[in-house]
Amino acid sequence: MRIALVGCGYVADSYMGTLPNHPQLHLTGVMDRDDERAKRFAAYYSVPRYASLEQALDDDQVDLVLNLTNPGSHYEVSRACLEAGKHVYSEKPLAMTFDEARQLVALAEARGVQLACAPCSILGEAAQTLWRLLRRREIGQVRLVFAELSGGPVHMTAPETWRSVSGTPWPYVDEFQVGATLEHAAYYVSWFVTFFGPARRVTSYATCLTPDKGMPLERVAPDFSVACIEFASGVVARLTCDIFAPSDHSLRIIGDEGILSITDCWDYGSPIIIRRRRRARLDDLLDAATSLVGRAQRKPASAQPPLRIRLERHERLARVVGLGPKKVPLARQPNFRQTPGASRMDYARGPLELGDAVAERRPSRLAARTALHVNEIVLAIHESAQRASPYTLTTSCEPSDPMPWASV
């Protein structure tokens, strides 16, 4: 699949760093509306450069456009690419408004081309392994999900000094004006839709705790949100997004027979822990064991071990009776290589999936209707301060297939 990269900003380095993982993807050239930035980027990676978007779209060698522009430009750029008959993989969000997102999906379907949207972390080892465990009902019927997407107080950490590997500044003004929910919520919402099916209702709260972030901003966006998402399958997920609490990207999936958890949805290799429930309560077993020991030693209550030691015995007993947490081996994509850096995501796996879907004449696992449904859920959370809550979803999506290496 031959691709053109449009938008040579901060995130573009993450894609360029993972393209070598997939030799099936051939980069025909890069383009940015800031021509000087495009020149620096092209020189750094020794790749061709397009002088304009029109030149890239006129190139018959280009099959797919990778839209890495800032969120406010996603709709305009994706629309131009679709109208030119190109397949499009867009960074998130698909669009800044639901009407624009719906227009893009309708246009892609009318033109007979494929449209997909980041994040592609659902294709990663951690997500695919979680999904396999859920399909096997390893924790029974899932009832509740707790998900955290706290990025830490980034506005207090001199973000204006951040640079990508090619030297591009982090677009902190754009990030703050778009807001934490639109920037990050899709990481887990896309997992939820894959695991549990389409959502039917969102009840949420969003606000801006610090409007200026220590710098002048043209627009104020929520920097904190919390939402309860109800799925047609009966699962309820609570999702929190913010840039104030300590960094936390953890997830807990709670079922009748156990709990599945991971520490970081941005890490394809994040460990998965399973904790199984049993009818006999562990506390009862601990109290019985402690009581027997106490009677045998004839020690008064005041001589019982302090709480810290009791908790250590609790953990040891959990391991002995098989109720303690266990690490689950991850399913692995063949030739999987972990991406260097904090996020440890293979960004290029999304364009690869879209390219494979085109070549194999099948729907993408990141299908346009799924992206539209995710976009509607995220916007319902983001815009909850301006609209009535709860919000009833108007879109749905079809289930996707697991990756072949994680299907068994």
C-alpha cells in the first residue's frame, strides 16, 4: 500500500518511527501546510515532499492518505482526500463535530473508498488478549468497567519546551483548545465498542478546571470529564479523562467470576492481570487461619500481629489457595517489536490494517461506521456541559473480527 503523509507535526514522528515495522507500507511523500516544517521533516527522514495537498492527491501512486493534521483540519483534509478517490486513515478525532464526521462516512461510502480513524491500539497485543479472554468468558458475565485516562498536569510541566525526535514542538495550544476528552477518550471507547458492542446511552459531566492553562487561549475546552456509558449488551463503563490527576491509563473489567486489569492502554505490551472470585471469601479463610494460630499459641488479642503483617499473610494465603492475581501471557503478532518511547504503541498498525482491508476486499477492523460511533460517544462526553444528559446515541456499528494471531 502506497501512502502519502499529510501533516508533519509532533505525532508524525510516532508514525515514522513505526513504519519500518511494516515494509508493506510504502511512503510516497510527505506534505504540510507549513512548507518549512515539511522541508525539515522530509530532510530528517530523507523522504520526498509534496508542495501542496493538491499535488499529493494528483499523484496516481498514492493509494491512501494518512491525515495527521491538527484536529480542526481533519474534516477539510479528509474530505478533499475522499473526493479525490483516496482511502483515508485519520488521526483522532474523525471530526470536531458529529455532523462533519457523518458527512465523511457518507462520502467514503458514496465514493467506494475506505475511511478509518485512530487510535489503532485495539489492534495491539494487550487489547487483543483482553478481548480473547472476554470471548472465552474467563471472568464470566461482565457487569462493570472502570477506565482512567489521566494525563497528569501537563500545563505545569513547561510543554512549550517539548520536542519530537525530528525537532517539532508539541502543539500544546491545540491540545488545550481541543480538550482532554476529544484527545484521549477514544483510546478506551474504541476498546469498549469492540469488546461490548455499540453503546446506547451516555451520562456525563465535563468542565474546564483551569481555563487559561497559564497562557492565552482562544477557546476553552473541558480538561476534566467523567462519563458512564451504557452498552446495549448491558455492560456499564465509567470513564474519566483529565489533565490534573497523576498519570493513570489503567483499566479494570469486572465480571461475575473475576476481574481483568491492565496498567496502560498506550502500551501494546501492558501486563494483563486476572483476579478470580470464589464463593468462599478470602477474608473468612484468613480469619479462620488466624484464629487457629492464635488459639494454638494461646496469645491474647493484644498480641496478635499488627495490620501490616496480617495483610502480608492475606497475600500469601491468596497465593496458596489460588485466589491471588495472575499475569496472563499476551498473544503476540508475528514479528512484533515494541516501539521505543513512553507510549509504546505501533502507530503504523492502523494504516497497515486499512491497507490490508483494501487489498483483501474486506471491511477494516477500524471501519468508518465504528469510527463514527466512537466519535459520537466521545462528543457526547465532551459536549455534556452544553447539552442535556443523558445522551441517547443515534449511531451503531457492526462487530469487527479479532486479529488472526489472537483469534484462537
